[in-house]
Amino acid sequence: VRRHSERIGIRRREDAVHVPGFLLSDNPATITYLNEAGRLVVPVRRDLPARANDLELTPGRWRIEVEASRPSLTVKVTAAEGGKIIFDQKRPTEFDVSGAAPSVKVNVELTPTTNETVEVHKLTLTRQ
């Protein structure tokens, strides 16, 4: 499967990165499925976080939004190299990416704040 694809994969623009829920599956235990509405989703539980690794972002301020069945998610953004935590909040809003390189690879992890399973449909990162 091609991860980066304008039709069904990760779509990258200069100021935005759109990740379909079914590609938030860099956790080897994650299983993607069609939900009752016929959408490909990834189920997220406390013991089964969703992950997207090596997303390339340019340095600057980014806003993160998650389209999911429930809003109760913690979003953790770490540097892909070294694992330094960039952002770790229950209410995702904005975070800063720094570095001298033209782009920085980050990992994004989603975990519910409750014991319920949350279906994630889409992750969007937008440069502010």
C-alpha cells in the first residue's frame, strides 16, 4: 500500500498534512475496519493507541485536529529521531516544530482519556 497518495493516502501540502484514520496504524497491533457508516477507521483504546510515524513537517507552529467518534483523546507528538516530546495534551490545539532542517519528522500517537474505544476517522495537521 502506498502511504502517500492524493487519492486515498496521506496528502501533504506545503501548509497541511491529512492522514486518513486507516493509516494511523503504525502500531503493529492496530487493526483497521469498516465501521457501521462504511468508513475505514482505526479503533483506539488505552491499551491500543493509534500511531502515525515519520510525518514530515516544516518548522513553525502547527494546529492538530482529529476527527473521531468521541473527542476524548490525548495527542502526543514526538520527534521521530530521539523521541523528544513536542506536545502531549488532552485537548489538542497547537504545537511548535523547531529545527534548522527544511523539514522535521514527527510521530503522532492518539490515546483515549476514557476506557471506551474511540474510532478515529482522520488526523489533520495545519501550519499556522
